[in-house]
Amino acid sequence: MFDVVIAGAGPTGLMLASELRLHGVHVLVLEKDAEPAGIVRALGLHVRSIEVMDQRGLLERFLAHGRKSRLGGYFAGIDKPWPDRLDTAHSYILGIPQTVTDRLLAERATELGAEIRRGHELTGLSQDDQGVTAELADGTRLRARYLVGCDGGRSTVRKLLGVGFPGEPARTEWLLGEMEVTEDSATVAAIVAEVRETHRGFGAGPLGDGLYRVVVPAEGVAEDRTVPPSLEEFKRRLRVFAGTDFGVHSPRWLSRFGDGTRQAERYRVGRVLMAGDAAHVHPPLGGQGLNLGIQDAFNLGWKLAAEVGGWAPEGLLDSYHAERHPVAADVLNNTRVQSELMSLEPGPRAVRRLLAELMDFEEVHRHLIEKITAIGVRYDFGEGHELLGRRMRDVALKRGRLYELTRDGRGLLLDQTGRLSVAGWADRVDHVFDVSEELDVPAVLLRPDGHVAWAGDDQRDLLGHLPRWFGAAVAAG
């Protein structure tokens, strides 16, 4: 009997496994593919995901394999400088291939004691009041208290649950792959720059040793998008847009993706939940997909662990859907907007020119980048301090950094007054008496995901908020 079975060993499932293991939850990750995927669909981590890694002490691992960047052009390819004064200690994008992200997260989950079984495909499930039965393709039946589908846009879990996945089908498709070119690099760069003046969905970027990552609009939307394109199809489309196929050859992998947007109507059905692409799919514009999934897992992990541990207050697990569904809906909306702005039609091009003007206003530009990087997310915790519901950025303390205190995934009361107490919740909430010149509120109560659950200096008010997120107090002794 497992506590939680996770279907899917992508970044969402692996992040969730690590979060659950921080709290001692018995976790099994099932992955239908026998080997880790070699396809590099995502190319980096946005600010909020970088903060997540820092909160859990993983950032140095990622920095060792990535490249910091402050390039503009993250909203619909409108090329503006990286904005100043973002509300973060990590004002950059970390370029890192998804294959490396997956490997680092798998290593982390394994270190913490999660079991990962590759080549094991989930094909059926049923649930009752005590747990979930998972059926595998080889006939094996497993039992768990909860099951989470992190199994991608074509999620088997979502289909087995019968959860609606409404939205808009793909209208445009792109071909994506890694391949070698025979054309010299200077010529490739010049042609790509010229084509991208009018076709922002076209690109060919060097990866080293003659290998390029190539993306080009497809001729139409394939009937079966699980079938990868052929190299000849790539060549044909390259010649249409660039007048040359650059002599591409020896592909490492080829795939296709579209601009469909869909979102699961519910993220939870009884003891089964969904996260990542299983819960939402959208165009890749802005590079938000992998990041959105990691952040889903970060929100869900501590809540599910609390449920397993028996201390979750009523409604805590349901708050996962309540908080994350609107966030994904906003991502679907902004990626659809970006998709429209990439159109070559006169109307969208006119809107694009106007938006480019508006982005010269710092507030407008920063607002859009905060959407892309997810640092603008604010959960609805009701009326209160302006920090309430927002994630707390890392701040310098007299004795270190805030994020250094969040490694174990517990709640945290950062108390600058020295007068407050979390007696009764000390098994779930750390009380730190320290001061920060960057924090102009006497004290903040942080959830395990770093969002501000309370701010102030009144002990009675604090006692009114602790049970909402951390359950009932435990008597001393």
C-alpha cells in the first residue's frame, strides 16, 4: 500500500515526488517509457521556478548546468529589454534543456527515497473510500491512498476519470527537431534573422558541433500528431520559408506541436488528482508549460502530504484546484493572445505594433513579464495585507537568507518582533526570530510553498490564521 502513486516521470511528477518525500510520504512514480525522453521540448526555467529550486536548496545544481540570461522578447517575441526592478532576487531566465531538468529532478526524488519504475504503463484505475487501485499494462495491480496524474496532455488518468477537457483545438502547427546542417553558421544566422522579421515562429539555433534546434511552421495540422514528421517534410517547409533547407541531415529527434488550448474542468476527483499538462495544454509561447507544471507540483505537494499525514484542515486539498486552476486559465489566455499577435494578418499585426509601443511604459512591460515568469501570481486569501496570497521573494536576513530557511518544506513564521509564538504548531511551522531591512512588516507567516498566509504583529490574529493552513494545534507534552 503506497501513500501516493504518481503517473508520469516528467518534471511535474518528479517535482511532486520530491515534495512528498520531504514529509515522509511513501511515493511510487510510474513512467510508461522505459528510458528518459531525449526530446528537448522546454529550454529553461522562469523566475518563479528558479525561486522554487532555491527554496528547496536545488538551485546550485541547476546553475551548474544552465546559463543565465536577461534577454527580452519573451512576450510574443516583441523585443524589449529585460525589465528593471522585478520583485525577485533572481532576475534572469535560466537556459537549461528539459532533459537535464528531468535528470536533476529524478536524482533529487531518488535521493529523498522516491521509487521510480520506468517501463510501467498505467492503463486503468478505480477508487473507493480507502484508496485507489491502479492497473498496469502488464496486469499488475497496485494500491495507494491517492493517485496523481502527471502524464501529459494526452493523460490516461484524465481520460479514465472522464474529466472534461474543453478548449480550442490546434489551428496552427509547427515542426520541431534537432539536426545537423551543412550550411555555414554565418549564412544560417543571416537567413534566420531575415525570415524572423516577418515569421516569428521560424528559427534555427546552434547547439554546438554542427547541431541545430530547428522550428518551422507546418503545412497544416496533422490528423495524428503523435506521428513525428519526416526529415523530408522539414526540408520542404524550410525551403518554403527560407528558400533553402540549410542542408539539414542526421536528425537527433523530430516532433510537432500545435497551438491548441485546453484545461481540465476539475483537478481533483475523489482521491485522484491531476497536475501539469494532464490538467492544461497551451501553445509554447513564452516557455511557460514546464514551469507551470513544476509550480502545480509545488502547490500540491505539501497539501497532499498534510492529507496523508492526517493534519490537513478541511478544504486544504481542494484549495489546490481553487488556486491553480485560475493560474493555468491565465496562462492559456496569455499564450492565446501571443499566438494571435504572431499572425501575419493585418489586424493582429496592427495590435502587435500598438502593444510594442505600450511596452515602452515600464509598468506595462513589467506586468507582462510577471505573467510569463509567474512572479505576479497572487492567490485569493481574502482581505488583508498587500503581501497576502503572494509568494515571498528571497530577502536578506541578519543571519542569512530567507530561502535558506525553507529547505524542509515546512511552514515558517519570520518574526522581526520576537514577541510571537507558534506553540501548538511547532511540528509543522518553524519560528525564526530575525530581521530584514527589505521587509517592512513586523512578521509574516509563510506556507510551505512560500506564499504569505498572514502578515502583522498581533498574536491573537496569528492564532486565527494558523489553523486555516496548518490544522489544529497540538497540546504540549
